Amino acid sequence: MEHPILFISLILEALGLPVPHTPVGATLLEKICEPYMTYTWMVMAFLIIVPKLTMGKLEMVPGSGQNFWEVMVGGLMDFCAENLGEKGAKMLFPMMATFFFYIILSNMIGLIPGFMSPTSSLNITLAMTLIVWVTHHVLGFKYHGLHYYKHFMGPSKVLAPFMFLLEIISNFARLISLSMRLFGNILAKEVLLGVLFMLAGAFFAPLPILCLGVLVSVIQAVVFVLLSLLYCAGSMEHAH
């Protein structure tokens, strides 16, 4: 939820930078300083700095930090391989792992008072969805060439025109469903937390919602990545 009382707003004010309090700033600098942008940079910095600090040099006998990242990366790799196969997983793993870590951290950072989730902005979720949407169509043409059109024709020649129209509508609907699902759930979490903090205090009253927020944050990250994998897997397999 975008509002003026944000942690980064204090830093921007101290640096003499604009602090936009509206969804879209009037100038380019204000747009760059939008909360969803500044908190995105914070998440990116966290994902770059923390792994370097917790892993250090890779060891044959890993420490706790290296163990954590090996479990996370290994689990994500297995998850991708289950849906894409070994070859597809190796190709798409960097993108999917980046999405997963970015989304789960962006979702959870909004649970801290004074912070906001970048994923509570439709600009962020739609941008990620566009990347997935373009990627899975590029893969479709890469694996099947112009025969990729068969994925949109259905199993029957008689119903092909009708199926083609339905498939086109369904495909464009992915842009709405994938982006709105993540955006809507995280925005609802932020709004509910904001209301509870104002009405019931900042301590024990919002605790159940905070716990639910952690669960929602994890589930939405998994759902986004899973659907992205399924879209890519569907475009790479042969049309039936």
C-alpha cells in the first residue's frame, strides 16, 4: 500500500530527492523514486549482498549459510526439472529462481511496518508476467518453428477455427490472471495489515494476519513460478 510514511521516504527526504505520494510521479525522477521502484532496488541489493555475505567461499564441508543456499537452489532445480525435464530446467532455472527469490522477499518485506511489498504494485507483477508470456512464446517458436500454430488449433480440423479463437483469448488472459493474482493477494494483505495497525495497535492484534501473510507470501511465489513453468513446458511440448 503506497503511503507517505515509508522507511525509504525518510532516506529520500534526507538525500533531498522527491518523495512521490501518488501512484505515478509527475517527473522522471519522481517516477524513479516511486515506492515500488525504491523497494525493488532494496530487494535486489539484499539478494546480491546477503548471499555473498552468508556463503563467502564455497567449502567442501559447507557452513550454515552455504547449506541454506544449497538446499534452496537444489530444491528449486528439482522443482524445475519435474515440470520441464533436465534440459529445460537448466535453460530456464536462472530466470525462474530469480523470480522465486525476488517474489518471496518482495512479498514478505511488506510485513515489516514502514515497508511495502513491490509486488503490491501492478506495474511490477505485470512486468514479470510479460517476461514469462514473451518467453514461453519464444520457446514455442524455437522448438516448433511455424508449426507452433498447432498448439492453438485443437485436436479437430472442424473445430480448429473456433479453438483458435478460444486459445488466443485464453493465452492473452494469462497476462491478466498471472499478474492480477499476485498483485491482488499481496495488495489485500497490505491493506488488511494497514487497517489492523490503525485500529488494533501495532503489537499482538495483527499477529494472526502477519502469520497468514507469511503463508500467502510463500504460496504466491510458488504459484507464480509453477504457472510460469507450466506455460513454458506447454509451449515446448508437441501439440496433441
